[in-house]
Amino acid sequence: MVTNSREGKATLTSGPALEVTKLQELVYELKIEQVMTQKVITVSPEDSMRQLKEVLRLNRISGTPVLRDGELIGIISIEDVIKALERGDIDANVGQKMTTEVQTVFADESVIQAVNKFARFGFGRLPVVNRQGKLAGILTQGDIARGLLRQLEIDYHEEEIHRYRASHIFEDIVSDQTGLILRYKVRAQDFVRCGEAASKLKRALERLGAKPATVRRIAVASYEAETNLVIHTIKGGELIAEVQPEKIRIVAVDSGPGIANVEKALQPGYSTAPEWIRELGFGAGMGLNNIKACADEMHLESKVGVGTRLEIVINL
Amino acid sequence: MTLAEVLSVIEGKKISCDKDFSQEVSMACGADLMSDVLAFTHAGTLLMTGLTNPQVVRTAEMAGIVAIVFVRGKLPPPETIALAKEKGIPLLASKYTMYETCGRLYQAGLPSCGLFHLTADTWPDNLPSSCNQQA
């Protein structure tokens, strides 16, 4: 246990949670075949570099796969054309100048695999093959950007529909400030039931039509807060969620023992949890940090012998 | 990768057989620390863990985990299975260690759920250990 007798009281407000997360999720969710260009312009190894130059110029592309009898045997780019021009080698065959060790990606792989390959090798394009090894398309970083934007637009429309449903209940009930209050009692040391409150809150927000990504942040934050009540309090506590049209405020309150040193408690990895809690996969001192990462605002106040009040605000 | 494909790659067994194994997972994570799962996973993740208590299912529910694989041939207690059934989360078992289970899936092309560039950005330049200094 913490023995520092200093009265703990601290308030902190974190910035908005990382907005990049949605895009990162998309990079994993989207498959390469969803963003690649299917119609591939190809050349044969017997074509001359001069012919290749015209193919690149007319199609406004900077490189192309080389096929022999439908088999991918190499890749050639505008850089190779420039080198051939410098050396007066422009009538050489593509087959002599192409790169034969071709890095490819699979059509059914997630876009992240291609992002990683582009980052690692610095290529301008990657041929896409199916699991039988046949050329299925071609992928540039521009294709990825366009695919992500297209998907973001689709998600945005779905979000609009969600938002409409969420706001409906608040539109029907008119007051100067409408709020829906959900209270959940949390029992101390009852680890088997830990998470029931967060689970019910999650379900309620889904029914209200909140956005899935926001519901996830609220669920994670309230689950961590509930876990703290179960692990650390003497008599348990309460998880109170106030849902407003624009935001949700979650308050976790208990009647002790209180946190002796709030600043220390907020440090990643700092924990006073007993061994049996650690064996269950919790109590590693990451809970408050997780909550902070999920929340738009977080306030923590505590007094030894009185109790703790954690307030989280998440914008809907 | 579908759950059915996951099963074949890890040569695993279904614990809950009424679930839909055509569901897709797009990334995976191996962890015994549930706070890490809550902090670092995305919706659509497959979780590999050596823990079998019901809190694993709770964590999966909150974090949007698609399915859970219990490694090292461990089987979860009935209360974990019951909760997973209630929440509609498929449970799988692997006889391999955490390392090999993850390794097999990674090799089969299932990527990690780590925040790919944030992890790299926060990697410290000067690790405290002297063994990282170049000779």
C-alpha cells in the first residue's frame, strides 16, 4: 500500500483522443483488392525500351509489370528508361533491363502489408497477385490514399445515420438541458461480476445509436474505472453515466480508502494492486492511463479516509 | 483471415462450436495483461492469451475483440465459456505455446495489431542498457 500521507488531489485535462486511430483501423480492415487498380498495363520482355517509353508516356504511368505468357517475370520503371537513354541503350529489350526479383503483395492481404512494403523498399508500385501467383492488379501509394478516402466517405455516411438515431431521443424530449442518467452499483472485491456495469452501459449506448468507435472508448474507460472500484475500494462504489446530446460524463465514486498520492497513481506502471489481481491480468498500473487515453477530459480527486471521485468526459 | 483458417493454421480446436467461424479477423495480438489489450487493440482483432478467467471475455467485449484463442492447451472454466456464449464471442484452443501460436498466424499473413507508427515514434533513441551501444 501507499504510505505517503499527503492528501491527494489533482485535476488533469487531456487533449482529444488520437484521431488517427480510425485511419489506422481502416488500413487493417481494407483488403488490397479493394484499393488496387485492376486494369494493369503490362509489357513483354521482347518489347524494346523505346516501346516501353511510349507505353509509359501514353498511359501516364511510371512503371509496369513484365509478363511472358501471362506469367509475371519482372518489373520495369521510368528510371530504367532514363538509365537506358543515358547509356544510349534505348533499343535494348525490356527483358535485359527489368528487375527480376519482384516484390509482390497478395490481393486478399490487408492494406497494412502493402504500407509496410512501400515503407521498407521505397518502390513506386507493387504488383498484386492472387494465391495462384497470377497477376491480379497493381498498387501504388496513390491507390491506397484513394481507397482510404473512399472508405472514409462511406463510413462518414454511416456515421451520419448513427448520429441521427442517437439524437432522436433527445429531440423528442425537450428541455433546456436533457440528460439521461444511468447508475450502476459496483461491489468491492467481486471480480466475477466485474465488468457488468461497463457491459450494460455499452449496450445502452449502442441502443442510443452512438458511434461504434466512441462506444468502444467509453466501454474501455468505464471498464477500467469499474475494475478500480472492484480492486481498490472497501465498500465498493458507483458508476454514474450522464448521457447528453453532445457528450457523456462518467463518474466513478467510492467511500474509501482514498488515494494517498494521486500524481503517483497516474504514473504508468504504478500500482498498489495485490498479487491475486495481477494473476487475473489486471493491476499493472495502466488503468488510469488507459482511461486518460480514451477520454476527452479526465479529473481525479481523492482524499485518504474519505474517498475517490473520478470524472471522465467523452464527446459523442 | 477467417476463424476457420485461423483454426487450421494453429491446428486448434473450437471450444464453442455454435459460433460462426466464417467471421473475419484482420489482425491479432498476444497478451496476458488485459490492460494492454484494452489499450493497444482495435476492433477486429484476434486475441491470444494464457489467461482463462471470465475477465478475458469481458475485456474482449469492451475492446471489440472478434475471438479468443487460449494457448498452451489450456481450457477455460465453465463460467468463462458461459459468458462468452452470452456475449457471442467464439473461443478457440491451441495446443502450442503463445510464441508458436502467434508465430504461425504471423507467418500465415495475419498482421500485428500494434499501432504501427506510434510504436516506432515512441521508441527511445537512447536505451539505458550499454549493450545497445555500437562497438
